[in-house]
Amino acid sequence: MVSGSRIEGGTQILSAQVRNTIQSIKEIVKNHSDAEIYVTLKETNMDPDETAQKLLNQDPFHDVRRKRDKRNE
């Protein structure tokens, strides 16, 4: 029997190890949902470091700052 949890109403069942990885990443990238983190984990071949970096770079604050910097130039 596989123990796991469902991602926000989805049908995907996750192992305990994946749940722990998602929670660890969520501590770093607080403004992303479990589903977003899991999708990004899958995109990065389950690499938690690359996932955290990718999600941090998607932070809207960074986008707004870049637009403002471009406007000032």
C-alpha cells in the first residue's frame, strides 16, 4: 500500500518523500501552491534545488522590478 496525499483536489497521489520535498521547497518559495511546486518538480526531473531556483525567479516582485529598471534606463 502506498501512502500519500492528493494535490489540491487533483488525482495525483504523492509519496511521503515527494510531500516532504514539496514542504521543504514551500518554506523557501512561500507564495506558490503545492500543485505549482509539484509541476515544477516534474519539469526539472525532481531536482529540488533547480525547482526552488525556478520558482524564485518566477516571483512577480522580480518581474515588476525589471520593468521599472527598464523604464528608468
